Amino acid sequence: MAERMMRLSSEPPKTLLEAAQLLFTVHSSLHLIGEPTAIGRLDQLLFPFYERDVANGLLDDEAQEIIDCFWIKIGEKVQLNRQFVEDHQPYGNLAMGGMSGNYPQGAANNQWIQQVTVGGTVADETPGEGKPAYNRVTLLCLRAARRLPLNAPCLSLRVRKDIPPEYLHEASLALLSGGAHPILLSDEKFIPGLLHSGDNVGNGTGETAFTPVVDKAAGAWRSEVALQAARDYACDGCYEPQLVGQNWFTLGGMSVLQPLEAALNEGKSWTTAGPMYFRGQRVSFTSPPPKEIRSFEQLLALFFQHLSWMYAKQVDGLLGVFGTMSAVCPSPLLSVFIDDCLDKGVDLYEGGARYNIVAPCFTGCSTVINSLYAIQKMVFDPDTAVTSLPELVEALICDWGYRMDEPFISTLAGPARIEGKAERFKKLREVAMALPRYGRGHQELDGMGNELLRRIAETSVRVFTEPAAPTAQKMVELARRLGTPDKPFGGFQVQPGVGTFENYLEFGAMFGASADGRRLGETLASDLSPSPGFADQPVSHQVAGFMQALSGYTGQGVDAFTSGAPTDFNIREEFPVVSLQRVLAAFAEGRGSNILTVTCANPETFAEATRSPEKYDLLRVRMGGWSEFFVAMFPGHQAQHQRRPLSTPEDRS
């Protein structure tokens, strides 16, 4: 190994083993400086060396051993005992633009930003759908994920309609082995979205002092994405598609629960409602009170108005600090690997990358879809209405009757009257909890969700394509400062996404009760997945057929989330391999969202693992952005996983 390392310090690798060693060394070096970066398209990187070695007599078993050893080295940082976890990211900027800082470590025990992406499409300019990129190393990676009971690297498999069946078969076996990976990403949905993510950014609705930005910047602005770059995407540390070696990236998360609370509550959030803040702290502009909202359409219009206002404010702040991170946290090593940084002599965090991806990560989408459906049925549908909007909002402010505080009740009214009002709110909650849930195959609700998602994505993109005057001015100033006609500033590529990652507990704790029956501070769904069962009720797994539930996510709304809209499904351990392969094939054909993840474990297994963790130290689950050892998770996260819906083979429930 010492000889190999000395040679690699000054010469390119010649064999599969040397190439794997070099990749691991670079990967480790980036981790050491606080810039953990995903590994990228491993099969495309290693296949030329594999071909050369095979021609020289390398056996497939030997190649598999090299890949397996690579897997084991990547997975050696695991922390299984949550009583002895450590802060594993004390410095650096996590290879993240904007103002990211540390993530909540308690939820991310074993998130080491170690994604491996395989399969998909060859990165070239071939017309049409492009050429498939599957090769023998793709299969070796799938087999490593099945053979080795590790959580890292987390494997991401890019799928196309023409993916050969043997790759889906290997993926099915890997998932049924209990590793919760590979995750599947749809090339037919991602590549067009990435390709057009920079189109019309900064154009505005007409000529102003700062729009169109491309004209006002005098050739120093270029936001369009090349087809080859779009085809060469690989997952970031969780799943967000990155234009390999070419982009700066930031998330910019936002919960859509906040604009919904604002729309219902005069621009305020009711989490803090009570004697101190009355109806809650202001989070947006003052909008009409519930009694003046006369229709469901008016409520939707207010929701999207608040969403647009809130996100536009966030984007303007993001652009205001763009490029300033390098003054306090430069990244000379990572900048070497990002196109245009060296040519421009500009650090990645200063704005030197070819592209600058902004991926607003909208959380709470499933909860908002369920809540709006509940409001429509409980308030505005004359055939099913059971309450008024003012009463429903008051019930939510009072946590469905479990938090009866002034000024929403009077302590002078006496306990009997207060309890009577609380019971009324609890009865309304029972109605809400009995309604169908998004993502479980209910045609009307899933269709409504698809339309809401389409409008959320369009609203976020419009903030960039039709920027407010101060935002457009910042775009022009950045182009003039960081670009030239020869080397234009990369503009911005807006790629909306859905993602709680590991923070479904944290984000849920920030918001009050919601109209779908969820209590104050309760967990949200993971990513765009179906909402888990209510935390204060007996466990209900909302059992539905996998194909039926998958079909409910199909549509232009989900497809518009070009940074990914993961749908996390749970299946039992006895799920037939042929049935799972059929599900994966349907996803590759275009059914479902653009990201599919599968956790294979019985509810009984989860229950036993909480009582006897030493017996279940290989049990892994999908944790929003990676595979996690179940016993390493804190009890709150374990409980959320135990309440996730179950999907059954075919459409049998």
C-alpha cells in the first residue's frame, strides 16, 4: 500500500485497485478539512480501469473484492451506540453554500455525506434520451450494497425506461437484504428539469433598470445548463442532484406549514399563540382574518401569496450574502475540483463555480396537502362541512382542545364550560383524523396534492425568473463583480425540492396543530412520504398496495421538484422479490415521484429492536437522506419510523 500511495502522489492510477485507492484518499482528504463531499458516479469513474484489468486477466471475484473493500473503508466511521456519539462536523462549511453551519447532530448520527451514484445516462450531447450508462461496475456496487451490512456508502441508482432487468433484480435483492438502499432516481424526470433549471432566471416580466439581468450584466451572466452537465448528475450527501464538479450549491429550506398558518391566521404563526403573543408572532404580511375568507379558492390564493412573499424575502437575503463565505471559510482544495474556479482565480464560496444551484427545500408538504384537503371537506364542501373556518382555526390554536389558554378561553368561565369547548375541538379532530391521507392511493386527494405541488414549485421558480427589483439588482451586481464576457458568472439554477432529511422531528416541533389532525409539535412526514400515524393514537400503518400508492405520486407537480421529491416506502421482510422488481420497473417506466426509497423491516422487528438493540445492530432504515442503523437512532426517531405506513405486494392490502 505504501508503494501504491507514493506512486499515486505523482502518477495517474493504472488499475482498478489504484483508482479505488485514489478516490478514497481524495474523499478522506475533503472530509478532513470539513468539506465532506459525495463520491459521485463511481461506476463511470472505475469502469475504464475495470475493463483494462479484465483484459489483463483480472477475475470478477477479485473486482468484487476491491469494491467490497472500498465499501468497508467508507463505512468504518459508523457510530452504533448513541450514548457515545460525538460531534463529527466541528469545522468547515460542509461543502454547502449560503449560511449552512452545523446540522442537528442528534438526528444525523451516521450521516457522513458518502453517497455513491451509479447507472443512468452517458454524459454527452447525444440527441434524444441519450445512451444508457450501466456497466459491470454498476452490478458490483449493487452486490456490495447487498453483501455488506453497512449504512455507508449509501447507494443511489439512476434508472431509465431501458434499464436492463438484471440491474433491477440486483437492486431488489439489495433492498430486501435490509440495507434501505439503493435509492432510485428517475433520469427521464431529473435530466430535463436540471437542463432547464437556469432558463429565464433574472428575465423579469419586462425591461426595468435591472431586468433582463442577462442584458444589464453586459455578457457577464450565464445561467443556462448544458445537456452534458445535466446528464452527468450525481447525488449530494443525501439525494439532491449535483452537476458533477461544476456547481456551488445551497438548499434554503422552508416549511410550507408556515405560509398556511399565516394564510389562516392573519400573517401570524399560532405556535406561540397565547397571553404573550395573542394570536401568535407575525411571520408575514397582515391578511384577512378567517371570518373574511369566504371560499377555498380564496384561502389557496392567500396561501400562495404568503409563500411567494416569504420565499422572495429569503432569496433576497441569500443573494445579499452570496460570495462572502470565502472571507472566513475558503475552500482551496474543494475549489480545485470545481470547474471555472481555477480559471477565474475565484474560490468556490466566493462565486467561482460554473453553476450556482439554489434548491429550496420545502418541508411539510404532505401535512399541508392533508390539511388543505381537511379544510376543504370540513369547512367549504356543503356535503361534508362540520364547522366554520373561524372555529377550526381556533381549534388549531388550542391544539385541538389540549391547550386551552387565554385569550381563547376565559378562566372565569369555569372548568365545565372550558371542558365543553375542548371536547368540541376534540370531536372536530376525530373528523379530521378519519379523512384519507395523501400518498396512499386516494385518487381525489392525490390529484389535489399533485396540483398543489405544481403550484408550490412554480411559485419558487418565479421568484428567480420574475425577481423583485432589489433581487434583480443583486443579480446584476454579482455578475459585474464575478463575471466577464470570457468567463461569465454562472447565474443561478433554481431547483425546487422536498426534503425534511433527518429533521422531521425538529421541523414538526416548530409548528402548531394542523388541520389534518396532527397535534402541536408532532413530527412531520419524511420528505414527500405519506404522513406517519398520529403520535398520541394507537399505531396505524395505513396499509395500501405499493403500486396503488406509487401511482398516486405520478404527475407534473412532483416532477417539477427538480432537486428531488423522495417518497420513502416501508415493506415487510417477506415481500416477494418478483413483486418488488415489478415495482422498481414501474418506477423506471415513470410511475411515482422522481425518487423512490424502500425500507424493509417488519413492525415487530422495530418493536423488538427498541427493547433488545444488541440483537438488532444490523437493522437499517431510510433516514430522509441516507441509510441509518435503527439502534443508533434516538427514541423519538425510532417512534416515527414505527408509525410509518406499510405497502403491500401488488394492490393487495
